[in-house]
Amino acid sequence: MAFASDADACHPAGLPFHLHGSGAHRMLSGSAEFVLDAPAAEQLLLFAADEGGVPVVVSVPTHAVGIARTTQPVLDRSRAFGRVVAEELTVPANSIHRFTDDPGTAVRRIRDRAAVLIACDSIGLGEAMLAATVSYAGTRSQFGRPIGSFQAVKHACADMLVQLTVTRHLVDAAVRGVVANGPESEVAVAMAKSHACATAVDIAGKAMQLHGGYGYTWESGIHRYLERATLNRALYGSPRDYRRRIADRYSRS
């Protein structure tokens, strides 16, 4: 699914693709950067604005004439991203899918679901880093005893656990909000995405430090988690974007 920037994703000007023409076939043009799994996809679902500026979803096979994909390298090598470009792509009417409720709200809900998915991934990432750090601290010895017995290491691991506990509660609330489509789901998603992704970066960074020099080597693999956490923080909106959303919500109330 190709998303536009967080700030304007629900408005025609922020949608990455646009339909024009009339009749049984329309023409699709536009581009989207860093689309997840685009290089290997066989079918793309693209957000577009129709002739009246209404958001729709256009289903496009990647082998169609007029669609092009370019692989875009990113910090996290565990996932693939690509740039998708449509140039006067002919789109049959049955490939254009319209929302049954308010289109702007529907687009935002889809994006919120993607944000919650990334938040869940960040929890798993943080838990893996905490487990690896605790295990390493229990076996690595310094000055004749395991480094896990040192107060500084204990406190660092405890801080990681507290951060994860808070994150779980926020993500749980966001999942319930998205499923129920309640009035506060937008705020719950913003809190979960901003906190979970910032926490994952912090925990992965601490894990690398607590592994000592070994944590900076290729053999440890810690850097792969830090890379994924860093990319998660930017996907579908940064913590700053979501904190601005919360601030704007309460400034209007």
C-alpha cells in the first residue's frame, strides 16, 4: 500500500497518485517513495485522488505498462523498499475501489492500522534486545563476577523493562481503539506509535552499549535490531509527527 506524507495523507493534495480522464478507462499518474515490499510485489494498492479530489484505492498489477518500480536502499536490510511511479497508466473502472464511508477518515484509519503494526513490531524488537542483554549480562564476567551483578547494569536493564511495560499498555490501547474505531483511537494510535518506536531505538542503543565492544561487532547482530528500530521510528510518521497530532487535537478542544 503506497502512503503519502503523514501530514497530508488524508487530503487530495497529499495523495501520491491522481486519476484523470473519463469513461471506462482512466489514466493514473504520480509517484510514491519508500513503499514497503514494492520490489517483490505482484499487485499494488495505490492511494489516489479521483477527478473530484476524492480519495480512492487503485489496484495495479506490477507488470502493467506505465508502472515502474525502483529499489531504494535503506538502513534496515531486513526489509525491501521501492519507489513506485505511474506515468499515464491506463486503469480499468473495476480496478478503482471507493470507500463506503468518509474517504478521508478511511484513509486515516488504514494508516493508523499500519502505524499500530509497526508499533507492535517495535515491542517485539525491544523484548528481543532486553532478553539478549540480560542473557549476556549473566554470562559475561568482569573483575571476577558477572557484569549483571553490577548496579549500573541492573538499573539499565530495569529501565528497559519499565519502558517496554509502558509501551505494551499504550499499544494495547491503540489496538483496541483501532478495532472499535472509537473517538479516541486517533490519540491512542499517536501515543503508541510515537512511544513504541522511540523506545525501541533507545533500548537497542542501550543493548549495544551493555554488550560492550562485542555489541559493535558484526557477530553480535545487535546493529541489525538498531537499524530496524531506527527505520520503524520513521515509517508512517515520526514520533514528532504523532506528537504534533496529539497537540493539535487538544489545542482544538
